[in-house]
Amino acid sequence: MASKMKDKFNEGFCVGIIDEDRKNLDYLKEFVLAIENKYLKLWKHNTKNQYIIQIRPVIEKWVLKICEDSGINIGDFNLPDDWKKLVMITKSVSSKEDQRFIRLFKEMKKRKVEPVLQLQSWLEYLKTNKFNADINRL
């Protein structure tokens, strides 16, 4: 992902979404941490219109935690409540096309699950304000 941001979108606008891994990407050294909370981090490149959103912790644990916090039973969506089993699913399918994840995230939006709404809000704002985004408005 970082190499695509550097090469393909070198001077253009882009937003990358990554897990917060134990070891940060080298490319992240070119970014400044703009916003941080329990579930998400937003990084802004020092000189480019590039942003990285980190899901914290890794996406599978993030999904399980926000389901737990909001009272959503992930099993109702035919997904496991064990993060290692969830990893096997997320790594083997295109989750953006998997109906289980689509239904789960629709339910999260319906229930106004804050981390999901915040992620959506950041993405919509950055997409709308590609070259004149004001981090303070987020």
C-alpha cells in the first residue's frame, strides 16, 4: 500500500487504510499524526495531499471490539467471534464484496456505532476536500 501511495499517487491525493501493526511502515515517517483516539489514527503527509488512516488494533480485533462495545452479535452475520478465525475469512475473501461484512457494517451504521461513523466521516470529508482539507475540521 505504501509503495502505491509513493509511486502511483506521488503528487496526487490519496487515502490509505491500514492496520496498526506492531511495526510501523517506513513511509509513515513522512507523515504527522493529526488525530488519535481509541479506535483510529489519522496521519497527514508532511508535504503531500496524502492521508493514512490506521485501524487500531488490527482490523479483525477492531471489528470484534466495536461489535462487543455496541452490543452487536457478530455470529448473527455468520462470522466468528474469534479474531484468529475472523482473520482466516478476511484474508481469504474480498470483504468489500462479502455480504456478511456488508450486512454487518450496514447494521453498525444503523446503530450509529461511533468508530464506523467516524471512519466514514473522515473518508467523506477527505474525498470531498481532496486538496484543501483542514484537519481541524475533523
